[in-house]
Amino acid sequence: MRIFTILLFILLLNSCKSEKKIEESIDNSVPARTELSYDSKIFLGNRLFSEKTCVTCHDIDTYFKAPSVIEIMKVYKENNADIVAFLKGNSKPILDVTASEIAIMQDNIDGFLKNITDEELNAIATYMMHVDELVKNR
């Protein structure tokens, strides 16, 4: 009876070890996604620009409630400034705007853009950076 119990115990130990080996050999990692294409960034940036309510204040080529996207990007390009840093809240605005416009934009950065990924921010920046070209091609 003791021998039977010892054999049963040994079998149980071995079966547990083999299950661990099977679990260790399964790769559940998600493969890395490739970088978005230029067109995909423009499409995603355009969509996010609308979804994150940027269009509520910023028209493409006309001052609405705030500077137009073309005007914003003209100043950012001339100053070699980083729009992503601004959208992350890591830099101050470089456009000549009123204190109330700055406060509204800061609220939007803290609210709508708080949980956005770097990839999404880069897509918005790509869209904004090239929106003047998109307008010309209409």
C-alpha cells in the first residue's frame, strides 16, 4: 500500500511539472504593430481632431472661436516648435491669443487629450501639419 501511495505521489508530481512546461511554452504576447502609414496618420488625425472636439473652436482655414489650423501650424513651422509637446501640456502656446482662449485650450488638453496615446497625438499633429496641403488638393 505504501508503494502504491508513493508511486501515485510521484505520478502527480510529474504531471504537474509537465503542465508547467506546456504553460511556459505558450507565447501569449501580442506582436508589435507596425507604424501607421502617412495616409493612415492623416485619416486618424482628422478623425481624432473631430472626435476630441478640436473642430468646435478650430476651423481649418478661418478664425472661428480660436485660430485656424493653418494659422496655428504656420506659426509652429516658422518657429520650429513642437505641437505634440503643446498638446501634451508640456509647453506654452506660442500664438498670440487671449487669456480666455488659453484657459479654454488648457481645459481641453486636461480633459479631452488627457488619455490619448502618443500615436494618436502624433496622428493629430501629422494631420495639422499637412492640413494646408489637403486644403489645396480639394
